[in-house]
Amino acid sequence: MITILAANRKGGVGKTTTAVNLAAWLGRMGKKTLLIDMDTQGHLQYGLGFKKPFDKGIHETLKNGNILEIIHTTDFENLDLIPASINFDVSLLGDNKTLLKKRFEDSKIDEIYDICIIDTPPTSDTIIFNALSVGNYALVPMQTEHLGLIGVMQFLKIFYKMAPRINSNFKLLGVVPTMFNKSMKEHKVIIENLKKYVSKNRVFEPIRKDFKLSNAFALGKPIMYVDNRCRGSKDYKKLAESVIEKLNLK
Ligand SMILES: Nc1ncnc2c1ncn2[C@@H]1O[C@H](COP(=O)(O)OP(=O)(O)OP(=O)(O)O)[C@@H](O)[C@H]1O
Ligand SMILES: [Mg+2]
């Protein structure tokens, strides 16, 4: 199993949208995919049509418990969910950075799935460290705007310093510019500057702005199950294809 973290310390940049829609496409492409919501806001489950809070989520299970018991199948192809414990008090976890690693090892979950995508909160706390401890790659959604680029530069500085201390196998998969508008010259300039900063092969094709991506959350479905020809759907399909190619998963 390959584990990818949708991560960026900045809020509202498209982490959850990317986690849901990338995972749904990977599932459609035949990869057995698990989504884990590590953000106690618990938004991810809404994107999959689960409106009520679950009895138990990942945060309550971190200290002890079997994560296999909190997996929920979804209505979507090859796609399962481990939900968040909504409003869980993260301070209860102390600063133990390897709880999730232990849960992964005990359950042998990596023998069940091809890909695991973890949605992370816009914070740098115990939760992020735990996600880092099981991750192979970070995928960093960046809102295509000047402060988005500055935020990514700051985030990657911390990332390169912190990640090797927790997990020496952890790498940057790439940055995904989101909410891109090709008619705005500024957006193209921001992406060119990003390519100078992180190198060209670590910048994915941008995800264009598409209100249908927001609306898909209201409808409780990944975008491709709402409209598979809209911009958001096509762009996330392309992202899934690039991820499969980069990771040699064909
Ligand atoms: N490409 C896009 N086009 C239009 N709207 C988008 C796009 N991507 C995300 N959004 C919208 O932007 C908002 C923030 O997206 P999302 O919740 O995915 O960000 P996030 O990084 O997970 O936020 P948080 O840090 O709060 O967890 C949502 O309303 C979402 O529907
Ligand atoms: Mg989110």
C-alpha cells in the first residue's frame, strides 16, 4: 500500500476536495483505495454522502483499538472510508507521534489496499506527525494565489526539516495548484514561480476553479459521479493518471 497525505498548513486550499476526488478516480481506475480523515472537522465524510457522525472515528482509535473495525464501505467503486472523530480533543493524544503507525502495523491494513489517502488538518500538531509516521508521500494542494504560493514555500521549509526526523522514507510527491483560472495572467505567473521553487516535475497540472466541486459536497458524491465531463472531474482524472504514472502503479 502506498500512503499519500493531502497536506498544507494553510486552510481552505483544497486538501479535502483533492483527497475525495483523487481517491474516487483512483478507485474507478481499479486501485483499492482507502480514505482516512485525520481532520477533526470531519468534512470528508460529507463528500461521500455520510451526513450523520459515526459512532467511532480514527482519533478515538489511535490510542487503542482496531482500525479495521472503523472502515466503512462507500457507494463508490473501490473506495472505503475511515472517518474522523468529529470535534475530538486532540490534546488527549499527548505528543505521541507514532500512534497511527502502531495501528497500521497491528491491523496489517497495508495488505488490504493499494492506496491510502489521508486528509490532514491545517495545523502542525500531533495529528500531522502521526499522519507523517505512516505516509510515503505528501501531495500539497495550493490555492493559486500569491499568499498560497508563500504558504507552500513556508510549509515545504518546515516539511523538509521535520519529515526526515519522523519518517526517513517520506517524500514530496508534488504540489497541485487548485482553483486555477486560466484567463488570469497572475495565475500563470504564480505557477511558473512555483516551478522555479519546487522543480517542474513536482508541480502537477492545475485543478481549475469549478463551482461543481463545492456543489458535489452538498450532493454527497465525488465530482465524477455528479458530472464526469465538467472541469473538476476532468482535472482530477488527470491528476489520478499522473499519480499512477509517477508512482509506477500501472
Ligand atoms: N477547484 C475548485 N474550484 C472551486 N471551489 C473549490 C475548488 N477546490 C476547493 N474548492 C472549495 O474551496 C473550499 C475549501 O476547500 P477544501 O475544504 O477542500 O479545503 P481544505 O484545504 O480541506 O480546507 P481546511 O483547511 O479547512 O480543511 C470548499 O468550499 C471547496 O468546495
Ligand atoms: Mg479539509
